[in-house]
Amino acid sequence: MDRFVQIAGVGMTPFSKPSAGTPYTVLAEQAARVALADAGLDYRQVQQAYAGYVYGDSTCGQAALYSLGQTGIPIVNVNNNCSTGSSALWLARQAVQSGEVDCVLAVGFEQMRPGALASVWDDRPDPLERSETAMAQIQGADAHAPVAAQLFGGAGQAYADAHGTAPETFAKISVKARRHAAANPYAVFRTALTEEEVLASPRIYGPLTRLQCCPPTCGAAAAVVCSTDFAQRHGLDASVAIRAQALTTDTASTFDAGDMMKVVGYDMSRTAAERVYADAGVGPDDIDVVELHDCFTTNELISYEALGLTPEGTAEKFVLDGDNTYGGKVVTNPSGGLLSKGHPLGATGLAQCAELVWQLRGQADARQVEDARLALQHNIGLGGAAVVTLYERTS
């Protein structure tokens, strides 16, 4: 990047079950106010805002941010499925890096309903039709299992068939997620699990049991993105910068390769990660901490390889050796990830951002990764988009 982009402030709400009933307007306002306070800025100093959400009517972003003030700034509403929050961050980073503006607010939020994800619109083409058609051609369709579980469970089964991965290995990822989440006050599920409990929970699809699937949750998160010059002029914390970032979408391989791993975004993730490493001049071995998209345990496992954290075919060894946690090669999802923290779709990417900024600042308390300097974020949405972001501690 020719122009450093700083993360001057971050904030999020504790994630909650849908039964909590807090309106998205309240959640988004809370997260935005925390991020602005963290940066030491007034909303009137923000020049643009990008508001991400999936389940909501048009201009929910305005409805959420007008409570901070009606300053007349551009507010752009963003929807990129589960990668929405990171897509809002990508747009904010681009705006600052281009020199168009110096200070932008990215906010993501979701007020979800209980149960599996489902389309709201049944009278028009489904944007996931290509993915579902490819899935049906590869493994068939199950009328009784949630579509997302069939997609990601099928990808995990394909990996296990190719490499002999044991069911217990996937279960260990849920156990690790809960262990990490125990130290995260923002996470929904913080109670420890055993492998036996994970494997004994109801079977959903393929290797997936219920305790290997992320829960629908509500919440919000936000980040203040600014130029280095703006940070210096206003005396802001400029200790964390976005060093590289890439957003990719599907290529023909997603739908035509006959590979369930590719159907759920393996190639999108790999391409985005490779671009980030090349742009930053670093490699996956340089990364200290990662927040990756663990909507299901199966996706966490295949993402280890997509992101280059371990060579192809070695993800099971990576898990069994403890290389995905404290004391290992790279700490993955110290927040507890989507599996334990929860997955309010529009908020997820910015919550990952908040966690990694806290890690690089040394503010993660009991979750702190020692001497973290480079942090990688991975957020995907089927349909599809993948965003990979590399953060660096600069001071």
C-alpha cells in the first residue's frame, strides 16, 4: 500500500441470543459510540460511513447512525452475506487510502431470528442458486438438513474422505473455541466443552454435530479508519495499521470443479490470502494471531490450508499438535470465533477486526497473544466474497 491506513478506534457490543431482543439501531449506535470514544473522536469528525448488515430493509445504516447526529455525510449500506462487516471495512480502507477522505466509520450489525439461516425472498432468483446446484451435483441435497450445514459439512466430509481425517479432529476445534471464549466477555457461549459432548450432540450433516455449528446471534461492531496524517494531527493512537487487504469473489472453479471445498470458497480465500502476503511482503509463518471464519468446524479446518497456515493435507496434524492455539504455531480465533462468540452476520467481520486490534495493542487481557505483531483476518460469505486483512503493530 502506498498510504498507510490506521485503525484509530474499535468497539463492539457483547453478542447475544436473538431472544435478547435488542433492536439493531441500539446495537449499532452502542458499537459506533464505543469505537469513536476509543479513538477519541466526535462523530462530526467522521467524513463517510459504511454500514453493513444482511437481514434488514434499505437504509438501516442511516436509521442506526442518525442517533449519533445528522451530519449529512455519505452513509453507504453494505450487504455481502457473511463477509459484510469486512466488506464495509474494505470500502472504508479504500476511501482513506485513495486520499478522498481522512476519517471513515465502518459499522456492522445484525438483529437475527432464531434458527438456521434462510432466504427472506421466495419470489425471485436465489443468489446461492449456483452454489446449491453445484452441491447437488456433487453430493445430492438433503431436504431435512440446513443448506449451510450441507455446504460446509459436505466440504468437511470431502476433506476427510481425501485425507482420512477423524471426526474427533473436527470436535477438537469446538473444544478449542470454547476454551478461548472462556476469557472473552463478548462471547455468547463461554462454558467448556469436551470432545465427547461435541460428538454426542445431534448430528446435522456429514461430520457436523450441533456443537460444531455457529449459533445465530445479535450484535454490532465498529472501527474508525483514518489516514496516518489525520491520526498525527489529532493525536490519535496510530499503533495499528492495515498493511494489506484483499477482497475476492468466485471464479469458475467454485462451481465447475466438482469440489465441495471450492464450492464453499476455498479458492476465494486462498487467492485473497496470497494477494495479501504478496502485497505485504510477508508469509503465513510470520503471522502471530488469526481470526478466521469458523462458521462450522469444518470450515476452520480447511481454512488453515487455504490461508497457508499449514501445507495442504496437514490440517489434522496442525490440530493434533496444538499449532492452532496458545503455545503453538499461530493462535487461531482467540476470541472464541464464530463457534463460541456467535455470528451476527453483518457484525462478524468488524468484531474480528476489534479482536485483532486489541491483540496488537496488548489489550486482550487473558486472551492476549504474547508479543503479537502481525494479525490476519479472514471473513467469507457465500454467493460470494472473501476478505483477508493483514494488520500490523507499528509502534
